[in-house]
Amino acid sequence: MITSMNAAQVITKANAAAHDATDTYLRETGEHPFNCGFAWVTIKPARGALVKEMKRQGIGRKGPHGGWQVWNPSKSYTQDCSAMAAGAGAYADVLSEYGINAITGSRLD
């Protein structure tokens, strides 16, 4: 369970996991120039200590279909959709460890 006391730590842990997963993907697979796209995580419902802390830190925005969306959680400059999706998946996995309903999404550009 995430409280207001540990929400910032959970965000830091999720950010690190996303960065590491994207970096590992790029190191092991390389960047694919024709796989350009985006990846994100949607948190539903968009309430609770975690979302409140994300709003305070300026992370994410309201999703067009509800929830709270965090685009490119790895903060990578790559345009490789698969690499970004690896980071989004790792971010969602960390949030799921704390009971947060986090769903990944991606699309080619």
C-alpha cells in the first residue's frame, strides 16, 4: 500500500526500473529506426497518494479515457517503440507490486 510518506520513493523506484529496462533493451537489441512510436502507463483509478504525489511533482496528466497517464516513463530520448514499451512495462510492474492498477500502452508513430 502506498501512503503519502512513501509515494515519492515508489515513483523513484518506478522511474529507475523504467530507465534500466529501456537502457538494457537498447544495449542488447539496438535501436530500430523504423520502429518509431510512443509508450505510456495508465493508472486507474486516478486517485490516491501516488497520483497526488505525481501531480505535485508534475508527472503525468489525465488520460483521454480516464485514469492518470505517464508518457515515456523511462525519460529516454529513443524513438524505438519497443524500447519505450520495455520501460513502460517495468514502470507498471513496480506500481503493481504496491497494488496499483497500472496498464501499459504503446503505438507506432
